[in-house]
Amino acid sequence: MGRFALLMAALAAADTSPRSRPISLGSGGRGAALLSSGAVLITGGASAAGNLSSTEIFDPNRGEWQPGPELNEGRDYHETLPLPDGRVMVLGGFGTAHSVRTEIFDPRSRRWGETGTLHVARAGIAPLVLRDGRVFAAGGYNHTDNYLTTFEVYEPARGQWRELAPLHQPRTVATANLLNDGRILVVGGLNGSGTARNCEIYAPATNGWKLGADLSQPRYGHIAVTLRDGRVFVAGGTGGEGTAEIYDARADRWTPTESPSSPHGGGMAGVVLSDGRILVTGGSNSPSLAQVFDPARGSWRRVADMGDGRYNHMATLLRDGRVLVAGGDGPGGRLATSEIFDPAHGTWKPTGSLRTARSVQ
């Protein structure tokens, strides 16, 4: 089985109180990060020639891409995570093999520097970044241990990863979200038994996991967003195409919500807009499709289709509230094109193209 099919087929002392809000979307657009300057950094990915070490930086004022500094290791299936101090972390993924290496980009020096290595090599991680700079890495996949239960935290003060209590069940291409009470919710994923319906909740006070309520639909490669009221919204993904549901931690209950008008399929991307609505783009089922979910109304609205159909692409909210999508896979292969969504008008406009066609899956 190929890598695409495989991926798509002691915190007791740590403080995860509500002040440590998550700052990254659970899934989608995992190869891009917004810089403090307002520019967008895209890292690595897969090209026709293989895994990439190149990076590119988009200037939204000029609508142009410029080459960025090379990663120390070419990789795809990796995570590109903006840190609260303005730097960007890249971790895991697949290079010449599954990677334990973690790199951090400093926009001031425009250089990548290596930091602590993961205890277990992995791709298809469920990541979570907190405002205090800690980064969590749950599950994933590698060719040695296969589907993983391992769970680690990166401690910025030490520049090292620390192993935590493992998940009950192995999973890759799952999602991780912070709950209002400081616990961490891990949802769905793929493992050797198939697509997961179950969820797990991590309690930092005990460094332990418990099973949460099952999803209405098993799914992996989905999007998961913590809403402003603390509930967690999940949509799409393989197994859950065309469905969405919301988790209430107080009741430990998933409740189906209105389904999108059309299913997106695997490789879609999700972005939280400035007003709290959620833009979902592309996917293998409907590559040009773009829809917006309004949590306040519990309803979906279809907006204009993207100019280029794509999946496994990168999507990033810009400072001015617009959304940049770039690269991905299309009907004719990997894409270099990018375009910008204007939420005020529900329209797309093409912008500068990447120098290298690439996708994040």
C-alpha cells in the first residue's frame, strides 16, 4: 500500500489552562503558515520530482511568491506550525524516511535551525500549538512502528520533546483540539483496523487518556475547529464525506449539524474566517468546491467555485481577512497556481503562481 493510501486509508506538571488557547487549526493547509509580517511561508511538500526542501514566501501586497530559505531536510506529510513568538516550526513528515527532525524558522534571520528531535519518527501527526509555545504531536504513521499511539510535547524553554502517556488506540490523520477545561480532544483517524469512529480525551492532571463519545460518522483527514463557545466542529474527511457534527465536552456528546450541499472528499482544507465562520475548499470529490459554515446559524452556504480545482492544497487566512489557497493536486497533476478568496463578496481572484508546483499530501 502506498504512503497516500496509508495516510488517507508525563504532562501532569504542564499547564493547559484556558489561557493557553490553541493557535492553529486542527487540520488542513498543513504546509503553510502566516508570518508576523503578513507574508505566508510555504514549506516542502511533494513535487513531480519527489519531496521538496524548498520554501516560498508570498507577499500579499505584491501578489508575488519569492524563494525562501531551504529546509535542512526535504519532506512532505509534515506539519508547518506558526509559533506564538513569530517563528515557524516544521516537524515530522516523510523525507528519505519518516522523520524525527524538527526545524524552526526565524523570520528575522531568515534561517532554519534544528531543535529537539521527536522520540518517534512520524508523519500524519495530529498537532496542537498552545499560546505558551508548547507543541503537541499525537499519533501518526511510520514504516517501522506503523500506526502510532505515541504522544509527545515540545517544551520551548528546553528546546526538547518529552514523551507523554500514549493514546489508547493508534491513529494517523486524526485531529487534536484544546477543550475549555484544558483537556485535549483527539478525533478519528486511520489505523490498521480501518477508519476510526472513536475519540480520546487527554487529561493533563493525570497524564492519562479516556475514551470520549463516538463520532456519528467514522472519519479521517477531516477538519476540526474549536468554536468560540468552546465546542468542537468537525466536517468531512474520508468516511464522513458530506457530513458535519459538533462536540459538546460538558455533555460528552456529538450532535450532527446541517450537511454541506456537496461533499468535499479527501484533501480538503479548512480556514476559520475573521468573523468565526469556516471556509472549506476543494477535496478529491469536488476539487473546485468552496463552502462556508456559519456556527451561529448551524448552516452552510455555497460560495463561488475556485478558479482551479484542487485538493491536498494549502489554505491560509491573511491579515486583511482574505484567504490564500495555493498549490495542491488537480486533475492534471500538481499545481503551482494560487488564488485569494474575498469573504465580503464570496469571490475568488487569481494571484501569483508558486515557483514550484507542490502539494502537502
